[in-house]
Amino acid sequence: MPFTPLITAGIEGVLNTFLYREQALKGARQRLQGKVLRVVLKEFSAPLVLSFSEKQLDVLSQWEGEADCSVITRLSVLPKLQDRQQLTALIRSGELEVQGDLQVVQNFVALLDLAEFDPAEVLAPYTGDIAAEGISKIVRRGGSLLKKGFSRNQQYLAETLTEEWRVAPGSLEVAWFSEEIAAVERSVDALTKRLDKLEGK
């Protein structure tokens, strides 16, 4: 199965959000500037090509030129790349095959390691904060979800989302909560005044 433009655009958007937003990552990004990394996933018929520039990362499904580095691996290995200390072990075990300039993949893994991935930040504008946090929890457990059966995971995802949406407060609940807070503040003020009077005596 090849990568569709929609999939590559989605991957590009997520990677740019986390890798090109933080000023603190500028030094790590500069080491990749002008480099092209080709990622071949055994589950897909076409590779993903990551082209790094100063301002952004382009994710392409087709590339005419030569890549500085190519990596061949499986989808299940990708989450492990966020920990740069695992890179050597993945190469030795054969889970990750590297062709070309090893420095490119090392720099990319170092950049991933430095970036703080929080899927909730990407999802919040579309789903709201509470639902985004629920989905984010699922993504953080993604490794175990991928290893279990698809139908079971689908049911688990649906149940979690339903529970998260149920937890999301409605407008009446927010109004009630605000009134309760105001009442507590009034009680605290009254208690403080009484204590001040008692201390005055």
C-alpha cells in the first residue's frame, strides 16, 4: 500500500508541529538542514522521504533524487526511535537497516529524542482539550495497542473516547461549578472575618 497525499500531509503537519516549533531545537535541526532521509517501511509498498530545510520538514511519497540516508524497518520499530540510546541496539539486532550516511539518521533520532511529543496539542483545536487528552493517553500507550488485536483495540479506543466525552462538562455544569466556587469564596471570606474578630478579642 503506498502513502496517499493525505497521509504524507498529516505526517508532515505533526512532525513540523513538534520538531520546528521550539526554538530550543534549532541547533539539532541545523545538523539536518539540506539532508534527505528515505524511510522504507516493510508494511508499505512506497517509501516516505523526509526533506529537511531551515524552516520546515517536507514529507514526500515520491523523490527523484538521491537520499543522503535510507532506513529500512517495520512500523512497530518507529516508536523506539524516540529514544536515541536504542538506535545502536536496533541496528545490531537487524530491526533497523541503514544505508548511506549514518549521521543523518543519528541526528534525526537525536532531534526526536529532544522533542516533547504530546499528541493532545495537535488534537485539541479539533476535539477539545478533554477529548484530546484522552486520545493522547491512548497514543502514549500506542506500543502495546499495536501489538494487540485490532478489533480489541478498536473497542478499547471507542470506550475510552466515550468515557472522555462523558467526562467533558456541559455549559450548565460549568455554570454550576462557577457558582459553587463563588459560594466557597464567600464562605472563606466570612470565616476569615470571623477569625480576625476572634483574634481581635
